[in-house]
Amino acid sequence: MSTAHERNLITTPITAAYLRGHLEVQETAHGLLPHRLPAWARRQIPDDRLAVAEAQPSGVRLAFRTSATTVNLDTLPTKRVYQGFPPPPAGVYDLLVDRRLTAQATVDGGNLHTITDMQTQTAEFTPGPAGTAHFADLPAGEKDIEIWLPHAEITEVIALRTDAPVEPAPQTGRRVWLHHGSSISHGSNATFPSAIWPALAASAGGVELINLGFGGSAMVDPFTARAMRDTPADLISVKLGINVVNGDTMRLRAFAPAIHGFLDTIREGHPTTPLLLVSPVLCPTHENTPGPLMPDLSSGTLQFKATGDPAETAAGRLTLTIVRDVLADIVEQRSAEDPHLHYLDGLDLYGESDHDEFPLPDSIHPSPEGHLRIGENFTKLVFADNGPFAPTSS
């Protein structure tokens, strides 16, 4: 039963003006669904894995100004579960006051997306009710609030209900960082959305994040490159290679030209923007063993293992060691004519010593502590005064 205070809250329907970190919004029967790829690109998506990943709002947040001390956010989440496994924890909503994490909440109910086959990603959909993220006892006075949506839970945003009026937050004037990567960039194994490594690095670097990290789906897709080409940005990074290896989707002959084409497309819209090509972080599973990657339940928990034959690298099959060499060579070749193109070895973000300290829990994705380490190292190497994203680099 609602209290008198809740009945007196001001309801504000959410419009696109309240959202940050997305490329497009879709009107639904309930509210707005933020997307991280535009509609024309979504029509070219070849599988459900990417279709789900781009609709999960990693890095997407509401931004508004208010003096409210009570904030309720009505949403309709779509929760993803794997048949035969315990459901994952509910997605977390992070509320930041003046860019500092102040409160967290979850939303009950919602739709259910049950994956019945991990290899094909075949799924069943069960509709459910909308729910509410409740935040109370916030600091008094006018303030800027961000609510970061769950990074791995599709979220339709419906309305804000507050005890004081709200208005969209003004633009910050900070540089916009457009990043593309795989499930690690998406936030796999991070416990809440403002603690995925790109969010941590963006906060430390004082930039506005647009995160195009797509779990299992950083496949050097041309439509992703075109979406990045058309997105205004002051800083751009692409972290590529791991999904190509664990999906066993390319051989060496196709991979190098595809990377060139991806960079060429971005440069069509951003000819002089600082552009950073990042190679994969350490993953012992794939350092010298090709894909495909397969789930491994022999230990009683979900792990992953590489099933390719290392001997087949002579015929062009890819490993992470090979990928790093290819990416470094491409940047060295192109940088003579493109002084704003830079390379970052992923082993400098998370290498052997980091793995010794914070092992990969499922053999492929970092722990929450691993996300923190990657974010710290990225900040130190990239946003430093002598780094490619230094304050004077754009």
C-alpha cells in the first residue's frame, strides 16, 4: 500500500532529454527503450546475442537536476537467465549525486529472457510487470543526479516520481569518449553499472562515456564502424580481437584487412580525432590456443575453454598472441600518415601480474577487482598528461 508521501510525488514521464550514453531511443508501449546502436544498424544484426547486448544499457544513464530527496524510477526490466542455472542477481541501479555514488536499488518483476541453449542462444520470452527503483533520504538542496541503468539488463524507462520537480541536467561540456569493445567493456562480472571499467576510467578522466561494449559481439562489424563514424565524439577507442578468436570467426587473411576497413570507416567521420586501438587483455585460455570457446561445466560452475588446435595457427587460425602482433603492426603502418592513431597493448591493462592478483573467475572475464584494475591502468596510461587522451589531445 502506498504512503501519503508516495501518493504526493510528482510524476515526470521520461523523454530522450533525460538520457545520456545511448545512440537512439525506441518508444515502447511502456516508455522508452535506449539503444546503443541505431535502427538501421540493428536491422543488419545477424544474431540474437548482439541484438540483446546492444539493448542492454551499459553506460546509459538518466541525468537530471532536482532538489528532491526521494526519487522513484519506474522501469520494465528484461532479466536474462540460463536454463538450469540459478538466476543472476537483479540488475543494480546506481544513483550518483554530483558524480558521486550515493545510493543503489534493484527492481522486482519484469520480463524473463530464458536462454535454453548456450551455443545457439535460443531463448524463451515470458512477459512480466514493471517495477520501481526506490531512492530515499538523498542530500537536501539542488543537485545533479545520474541514475546508471543496469549494464546487463534490458531496461525500458517509464517515469520519475519525485518529491520536487526535475529537469534534464544541462550538458557538462566535458569531452565525449566513444568506446567499442567486447563483454569486458560491456561489464561482464562487474557487480554494478558505474563500476564497469569504462565507467571507472571515464569518471577518473573527467569525460562523458558512450559505451559500445557488446558482450560476445565485438566482431569488427562494418555497421558498428559506421555507427561510430556517425556519432559525435572527442575521443574514440576500439578494443578488438578477443571475440574474433573465441568465436573463431576469422582467419588471419580476413582479420587484418577487416581492421583496416573498420579504422577507415571511423576516419571518414572523425579524420583527426584521437583514435586508440586496444588489443586484448590477458586471457590464458586463448593466448596460444584458437577458438571456438565452449562452456565447461566439469567443475560444477560455469567456466570456458578453448577448443581449437594450436597447430592450426600455421594455417591462419587466430590466438590472442597473434592478434596483438597484427594490431600493433597495423597501427605502426598507419600512424605515419595518421598521427592521431595510437596503440595500447591490452597486457598493459591486465597482464600476468594482474592475473596473479585477480584471476579470471570463469577463465575469460575479470572479477570486479579486475575491472577496477583495468580502469585504473587505462586512466594512468591513456588520460595522463602524456597519454593519447590527454586534456590537450582534442
